[in-house]
Amino acid sequence: MMWQFIRKNGYSRSEALKKAWLNIKLKAAMRQKIVKFYYQKVDGSIREAFGTLKESLLPTTQGTEKKANSTLFTYFDSERESWRSFKRANILSICEPKNIENLITVY
């Protein structure tokens, strides 16, 4: 992933490594709980998002034959209750709310 950021986005090794680790940490955290994070949208605006990849919080989905895009990070937006994605290179930061229980809707 780091080399992809260097080739496609022109990042330095340091910047690319930071973005790659943020992506890895975000995915690991999302598999455990709902995570607050920020990324830059394609139009340049900053988006605050609350997302998860935790199986018990995901809606049932039917299989799709779409090929996964390695440049996109796909997650389930817990506020809008829909699947969303952003360019992996556009992640800015990951935050952890102090009281995450208030953000979770029990399914």
C-alpha cells in the first residue's frame, strides 16, 4: 500500500508510510467497534465519519460480483446506515470518542 501511495499520489516515503499505517489501524479498529475518523473528500472538503466493519453491526448483504478496488476503503457508515467508501490516500486521522455507547444503535 505504501508504494501505491508513492507511485500514484507522489507522497514521500514518510507520508506514504503514515497513510498506510492509518489505513491498517482504521481497518483493525473498525473490526472491533464503531470508529470516528476524518478523511478528505474528492471535492476537497473534510468529512467526519463514524464507521464500522464489525460483523454484528453490519446489515445482511447479498453477494456482489464487483471486483474490489484496492485504492478505496469501504466501510459501513453507522450514522447514515449505508455503505460508503473513500480513497485510501485521503485518510486524515482516527479518533476514539470517550463514550462510544451513545453512538451505537442496537440492531
